[in-house]
Amino acid sequence: MQLIDGKSLAQQTQAQVAKEVELLKQTRNIVPGLAVILIGDDPASHAYVKMKAKACEKVGFYAITHSMPETISQEEIIATIEMINDNPRIDGILVQLPLPSHIDTDKIIEVIDPKKDVDGFHPYNVGRLVTKLDCFVPCTPLGVMKMFEKYEIDLQGKDVCIVGASNIVGKPMASLLLNADATVTVTHIHTKDLAAHTRSADIVIVGVGKPNLITKEMVKEGAVVIDIGINRLDDGKLVGDVDFDSVQEQCSFITPVPGGAGPMTIAMLLENTLKAAKSREIL
Ligand code: GUN
């Protein structure tokens, strides 16, 4: 079994981004800018945004966080996004999800300028991803693809089982894998026999937020297991969705939690923001 070291790969990516930022500053006088919108008091969202802002600072980006109260109106959020759309110093806009229940998330995402949509959630980018056109790709699935590339895990013709069909992870992951010629099954909460699907897969990718959902019996010998889950147990321990200790004996490659897919998500946000900055129009 080989451990997929997402932390180390993310550090390498960050170093590369930092180099390119320096070059952009010197050659075009561009400092990549990211605006993060954070609404409400969800501790996990606050923790993620803090990590993202810190990573931006480290690579030399200009980063601002717009923190708004839980009670903010949809109109006020939209007005803020429209203002950022027009700000020439900002290349990327990220609205941290989930949003409070009185806010229509789809409407908010559609207000983001697709050229600044570094999360790749706008329907313009979603459509371009499905049709295999250049676009912003959601950070978590993009990070998983980078791990496959780095560890030379071949995807062509492989049976891949994705557990979880969210717009953030499962669906874009399926598009990327299909574009890479894999055979993709997407399972979800209504799937009748989850184990039957995971057991026949060469690669299992899971991100649903349920500790120990994937057990040894559900994984084929020699499979690749990618764990995107992040769960905080009552004792404070951070675990994924895979029963790591037993599953690791069964597979060829596995990602740890923490230190696997998580750090790669942030690294891909940096790459996407850099990409947006590079395509800044010359005024
Ligand atoms: N919430 C959970 N994951 C993500 C993500 O990748 N981007 C944003 N904006 N919100 C999230």
C-alpha cells in the first residue's frame, strides 16, 4: 500500500504558484487578487476561510475576506458580488458554502462573473467542464486529478465509483473522470446497494461526511481509495469517510485524513486564482 501524500504535493504546488506570482509581478505588474465571501458563524466555514486566506498570503496574493452576518439579505450579498465583479484588483471570487437557509445559493453563484469563478460552480463553467472545454474546475475534484497524475494512476478504462453526488465534489469529479476515459458510477443516498458498486471498482472516491462509511469489505483488493470526507469526532480527532486502518491493508493507494485531499483543495484554489490573474485583460 502506498500513501498518497496530498500535503507534500500541495506544498510543491504552492511553491510553484509563489514563483509564478513573482514572475507576474515583475513582468506584467499583476498581483493576483482573491475575494472571499463568508456568511454567518459556521465554525468549519470560518476555519476553511482562514486556511485559504493564509495560503493566499503565503504565495503573495492580494486577498480580502468579506465577512457578513447570518441575517444578511440576499440583495446585499448580490450587491457585494457585483461590486467585486467590477473590481479590477480581484481575479477570483469565492463564496464559502453552505449559505444560510434563507439565501438561494444557486442565484448567488449565478451572479459571480464566470471569469472570476475560481470555484468553478457557475453554470457557465459547469457546462464547459462537461463538454471538456477550458474552464475553472472545482478545487476538490481538480486536486484529486492532480494526485492521480502525480502518482501515475492510470484512469483510461478504469471502473471508478464515486460516493456522493454533490455539485461541489461528486458531479464535477464524474465529469473529469469521464473526460479522462474512465468508466464512472456515481452513487448517492438513494443507491440501493452501495457495497456492490464500491466492491467492483478499481478506484473508490468518497466524500459524504460519514465516518467509517467505507469498510474493508467494501473495497476490492488492490483498489485505489480517495477519501474526501472531513469529520470531527467527539474526541476532537479529524477523520475521513473511510475506515482507514482496515481499508489500507486492502488497497494499492490511499489518501490519509488529514493530509490527503484537503490540502490539495486549497492548492487548487491558488492555481485557479493564478490562472484567472494570468488571463486578466490588458487595459
Ligand atoms: N464548502 C465546502 N467546500 C467548498 C469549496 O470547495 N468551495 C466553497 N466555496 N465552499 C465550500
